[in-house]
Amino acid sequence: AEPAEPADEYKIFVGNLSWSTDNESLEQAFGAHGNLLDAVVIMDRDDPSRSRGFGFVKFEKEADMKAAIEALNETDLDGRQIRADRAGDASPPPAAEHAEHAEEYKIFVGNLSWSTDNESLEQAFGAHGNLL
């Protein structure tokens, strides 16, 4: 029997990517920290030549994934300060930042128009409850 494909357990979400960052530059930056199984920038489905500003990197070993997050989170890649976190990591924000909000609920809203701003989101969601 063939070995099972490795799980996504050593996968990093990389956000705030420059529009110029491509798979190769992502692979080059993260590959310096260990053996990569995959490095991909997610592209716009309507315009496959345009990045959506985030991607994923998958490592063979957990130690390499952790080292890459430690080394590259909040560092510059192609002129932008990137965010690198374990994919699917829903860890809460630091307690000091939100101590007054013991329970906080966040939602991800995607596929927004380029003209969407904070005010329009507050108007749309504020009608359904208190926003923090």
C-alpha cells in the first residue's frame, strides 16, 4: 500500500502578502527554515493573475514549521510586513489587549468589494448586535 499523504498539521497561513509575492518567493522565504511540501499564493478566481493577498506553506516537520513562524511572522517579504500563523490556529488575542472583553466572537467576511471599508461593515453588521 502507498503511504498516506501527509496531513495539513504542519501548515502555515501567510497573510498580508504583497501583490507581487508569488509561489516562488514564498517558497524561497519559507524554504530556508526546513523542507517544504508545498508553498502556494492563493489567486483571485475571477482574475487568476491577481493574488488574494494570502497563501499557505506546508512543512514536512513540526519543528521547521514552528521555526519559520518564529523567524518570519511580522517580517518584511516583498515590501509588506507579513503575518505567519499555524493554519487553523484559532488562538485568542493576547489577554492584555482585550481584558475587558471576556468573551469575544470574531467572524471572517470574505469576497468583499474593493470599495468596502470599516464604516460599511459596521453598518451592515451593527444592525445585528453590539460590535466590539
